[in-house]
Amino acid sequence: MQDDRLIVALDVPDAHSGLELASRIGDAAGFYKIGLGMLTGGGLALARELKDEHGKRIFLDMKLFDIGATVEAAVRGLARFDLDFLTVHGDPHVVRAAREGAGGSGMKILAVTILTSLDRADLDASLIRPGDLPEIVAERAARAFAAGADGVIASPQEAAMIRALPGAAGRLIVTPGVRPAGADPGDQKRVATPARAIADGADHIVVGRPIWQAADPRATALAVQAELP
């Protein structure tokens, strides 16, 4: 019944709320994202429980960024939890350190290109070099692949451009900022529908609020999967 191309974002306050939501969704989803916002609310404990006791796949979305030695140590520690995906920022020195820390654990290192909540005005405010945003995303993706990333995080609007890169063969593209037709985009600025994201080359889509805010999260998860080509 479940289609693991859908990753449900458990963007709720704590592990208790996350486990309750996962229970409501039941067999309608097999892959969950646990983010930084839940880290102090038992996020790692929830990851282990969903993985070990419920057989779910886990995407730990920490977006690590630090000097290489620190990133390597952090990733080495997280690799012990038998996670499936881990995010780091897409800067090459960070990706290389994370790849080293992951070792042979099987945990996939996904590099963040440009956050899906940002647009060109946000990049200007952060003193990011001028240029077309999709082209900057694609360039960061190419550099992350060269540094050893197993995949990248990018908005669905850049998925096709990234998939066409020479280094993208065999690499994962995971797209947040995915909203079913008619859904409120919230704080996401570069969005697309589930079907569009997959058609443009994404391997996985991440959907949070449209599912966990729904009156029936299980039915909504199934409806999102029904949209996938």
C-alpha cells in the first residue's frame, strides 16, 4: 500500500506527537523525516523506535554545517543509529567530511543546495553571489556530487536541471516544497505538485503540513501517493 517515494515530514513538537501521528498514518507511509525542530524533543529516540519497532525508514534532516572534523565526528555518531538518509549543507568540505564519517554504514548523505523557503531576494540579503537561482542550485548540486554526496535536497523546480547533470547518474534527488494541487504553500517559495516533482526527476518527495494538519492524515498520505506517476 505504501509508496516510499513519499517521505512524511514529522514536523511536530516532540517524539510523543510524532509517534501518535505515525500511528494514525499506519501502513499508508513507510518513510519519515525527523528534523532539527524535534531534536530536543526526543527526535533520535523516535527515529530508533520507528526504525526498530515499526520497520519504518528514517530521514534525519539535521542540515549539519561546521568545520570538517566536527561534521565527521557528528556523522560518525549518527551512523550508529542505522538511519537511511542524513542531510548536511552542500558545501564541498562539509560533504567530504560527512562522507568520511558515514563510512560503510549505508546511511545516505544528502547535500542541501538552497533551502526551498528562499528566493533570490533572500540570497541577496545573505550576500550569496548574483545569478539565476536554479543555476546556483544546479552548480551546488554538481559540486556536492563531486565531493561524494549520495544525493541532494532541492526544490522540485530544479529537479529536472539537476537530473540532467553528468554527475547525477545513480544519485538521489529529494524534494521538499511539494504541495498537492490546491494546498497552501505555507513558507515554501519554490513548490510543485507531487506528480510534477517525480516527473521532473525527483526520487523522493517530502510532504509535511498538508498531511499532519489534515483531519485524516492517513487518507491524505494515500491521496498524495495516488498522484504519483
